[in-house]
Amino acid sequence: MTISAYLASIRRWLFIMSGCITIVVLTGCEDDTPQQSLEFEEQQPSYAIVKPVPQNLQGGMPTAKPAEMLSVADPTPPEQWLLTLYLGKPDADETRDIGYYQKLLSSIKSHVHEQPRVIANRTVQTTRQLQEMGIEADEDQLLQDFADQLKTTTGRYVYGELCANYSNLRQQQLSHQQAMQDLLESL
């Protein structure tokens, strides 16, 4: 037998074997649902399990609360957001307008590296964190005092660091005024 005849017979044999394997594989597949999934479905109850409504939701869904911070994608101007937060307070002065916050943010911006959106976010974040620790803090007071205090300094600061230092001082049981004074002295 020559080599070419030998190779031809091997090719025929491989062709026949691949055909047989294909037939075996195709006949082994069934369109029926596997037995395991049928058993699982039989174990499922025929009713829906309903949990009781939590106590805090029995009076209805809570009202929407303002965003915790402005995202980069949020088109809301920071002064509008701060005004919305302020007007949500029970003792809010209804005559306050966006101009109040524009002035504060502009005053602070001239002394720090951050933009008004970041200033607003850091201020709210700082006061919320302090409030969660049981320390009285107010965004408007913090903005007003930073605007007033930074006018008396030279240089530019990182607003996030100012807020972090203020928060640390408040956590040391200093009052708002004492913390602002210590912070100003450290600049």
C-alpha cells in the first residue's frame, strides 16, 4: 500500500467517524425540559409570599427628600439646590432667594480651588456628617462664616480640607464659633 492510498483511507475513516459522532450527539439531545427543572418547579408553592408592610411605611411612602449631593450629571445649579434644602427647613425664611447663595458661593470661590458645585457638596456633606454624630451643624451658617472668614485671609485653600479640619475641631467638642476661630488661626 502506498502512502497516498494509506492517507486516503485515513481521511475516509475520519470522515465516517465524524459523521457517526455527529449523529450520536444529535440523537442524544431532546427538546424536553430537563428532569431536574421539573422537580424544582413542583416544589414551588402555588401562591405568592407577601411580607408585612414595615411600620415606617404603613402610613404611605415617605415624601421625596432632597438629594444628598449634586452629581456631576445633575444640571441643578448649586445655589438652587442649597435654596431648596433651606426652604425644606421648618423655620425657613420664604423671602430668601438664589442670589443669597450665589453671593456666598462666589465669595468662597475666590479663596478656594474648588467650583461652587463642590463647595456646596462639601458643605452639605460636612454638616450632615456632624448631625449624624449628634453635633449641631447648619449649612447656611457654615457657608456664611467661611465667606466672612476667608475675606480676612490671603492665599487660596482647598475647601475640602477646610471642611475636614472644621469637622475635626467640632468633633473635639468645640462650638461652631470656636472651631471657626481655631481654623482661621491655623490658616
